[in-house]
Amino acid sequence: YALGFIDCDNMSARCMLTIFSLFATKTEASLLRMLKGSPDAYLSGPIRDYITQKGGRFHLRWGCREILYE
């Protein structure tokens, strides 16, 4: 279960995008104890690892034109 109460299969992407934008704009997020440590270790790192394990790639200097998913 994501967030402890929402079934992962039925969760909207809007919820996760809102959370990610919060951490992207709040530089003090880890100081507010929203994370156990650095955002790279506890938020973006695990997401990046999951995507690369599934064959995804990151091009950091490219703009995103579309997101492909199954």
C-alpha cells in the first residue's frame, strides 16, 4: 500500500507528482523530518534505481516529450 492507505494499483499519479513537487520545492524537507535522510537516498534514489532496473534511462539534459508506460 502506498502511503499506508491507498491501494498501489488504484493510486493516481497526481498524488505522487504532488509529493515529488513538494520535495522539489522545499529544500528543508529532510530537516522537517519528512524523510529519514537525504532526498537522494530516500526518495529520488529508490525511484531512479527502480526505473533503471526495469530498463529505463535518464537523460538529465533533455526535455521530456512523452512518458511511455504499459
